[in-house]
Amino acid sequence: MARPSLHPALVLAILAILALGCIALFMTINVRGAWDFVLGFRGRKVWGMVLVGHAIAVSTVLFQTITSNRILTPALMGFDSLYQLIQTTLVFFLGGLAFATIDPQVRFLVDAGAMVLLSTLLFRWLFSGGRSLYLLVLAGIVFGVLFRSLANLMQRLINPNDFVILQDAMFASFNAIEPTLLVVASVVIAAASALLLPLLSRLDVLALGREPAISLGVDHKRTVGMVLVVIAVMVSVSTALVGPVLFFGLLVANLAYLIMPTYRHAYILPAAVLLGIIALVGGQTVLEHVFGFNTALAIIIEFAGGLVFLFLLLRGAAR
């Protein structure tokens, strides 16, 4: 007998309640002093976590849709490696103290601009010659290895004091995000998300694969190109805003596939976003009020995401 399943809208409602509960708990737990200061300070953190949770969750689901593979993430395109290379290059040539005093807005524009430029060049190379999408993924992996190797080389040459400053920039952090950057990132991510609205039905068809999508009337090349642009913008902005989070998207995307009783992107995408908000805000609450900042949220998320990645690989091998 088939197991009864909840309606997708009801699942989304439950996730929304949980996400709002995590936000309310984070904003109010152990509040001491002036409420206006505490709510403003914590509100900026929540704002950043919502933006990153939205961008990484959506970009990962989209990337897995166009590649028809649930163990791939946009991190394979080398965004995180390029981010590390940029930070390492700045510290190598400017020094740790000068790096620490760079205007956050300038760093944000440099990081996001470089990642968008790289992805644009890769996409133009892909579509100019009618090459396979998997060749693009392979090129991203190769560039990622190159960027990581160059970054490691320069890290071995800088002095230990500069390396300590550099290490702080290598992990995702939600504690000191500039309000101006939050506004800019919100506008960019909202614009990228708006481009997806007319594509939702076509995304459901793209999930079937290239040949079935083409046979059902989807302009595969044009649609995939638009989706790749959205992915590049979202990943670049979120990485430049807080730093790289490698396996976070893999974690929330596969949880969304697991709990949603449908494969329609109109439900999968918001479910992944809500799960991302729950993971980030709930994890930050536990980190601050249970562990007392004794570890970094990014480390916990990467550990959980890495376990999910290994589980997916082992399950695929078993099949």
C-alpha cells in the first residue's frame, strides 16, 4: 500500500513556519541591553543568512537540473577557488594589514566582478562552439584546480602574520556584513530570481534530460544559457558577500528532493530556500548560544554537507 504524502503546499507551509521560528529565536534569545541595537545587529546577520541561503539553494538546484546530476554543485565551476585566489593575491602583494583595511565595498565589487567575468567567458566559450555542458563542468574543475594551486603556492610564500589574516577571509562569516552590501546583494539576487519565474515550467522539462527537453519543444541552448547566467550571478554575489560555502547547496537541495512529494521546481526551489534559511539561522543560533562561538558555522555546514555527498556517492555505487 502506497504511503500517503502531504501536499507540497502544506510542506512549504511547515518549512516556512520552522524558518520563521528559527529567525524569531535567533532575534530574541538571550537579549540583554537595548532592543533597538540588538535587533538591528542581529537583523543584519539574518538578512545576510537569508540572502546566502536563497542564492546557494536556488543555484544548486538549477545546476543539478541542467546537468541531470544530483551530486554536482556550482562549486565545481571554480568559484570558491577563484575567491581564495583573489584574497591570497591581495594579501601577497599588499600585505595583511593593507588587505584588512581595504574598503569592503571595493573587495565585494572585485570578488563578484572577477567571478562573473570568469563564468561569462566560460559560457561564451561553451555556446560559441556548440560544446557539451559537461565539457563546461570539466573546464570549471580544471580552472578550480589551477586557481587552488596558485593560491596554495602564494600562501606558502607569505609570512605567518599575513597568513593568519588571510585565513579569516577564507571561511564564510555572517558577523560583519556591510549594510550597503546587503542592499546591493538583495537587488542583484532579486533581479536574478525574477528571471527564473517564466522558466519554471521549462525547468521541469529540462530535468528530464537534453534530448527529451528538445523533443518536447524547449529551446535547450537558450534556456540553459539563461539558467547559467542566473547561477553565476547568485553564486558570485553570495560568495563575495560572506565567503565560500562548498557543500551547503548540496545539503539543502537533496533535503528538498527528499521531503517534497513532487519534482516541480515551483515547489522544490522554495523548499530548498526555506531549508537553507533553517540550516543557516538555526545553525548560527546553536553556534552562538550553545557552543559560544567555539567553532565556525561554515565548518559545521561543510562537515554535514560532506557526509551527504559521501552518502550520495555510496548510494549511487550500490545501485
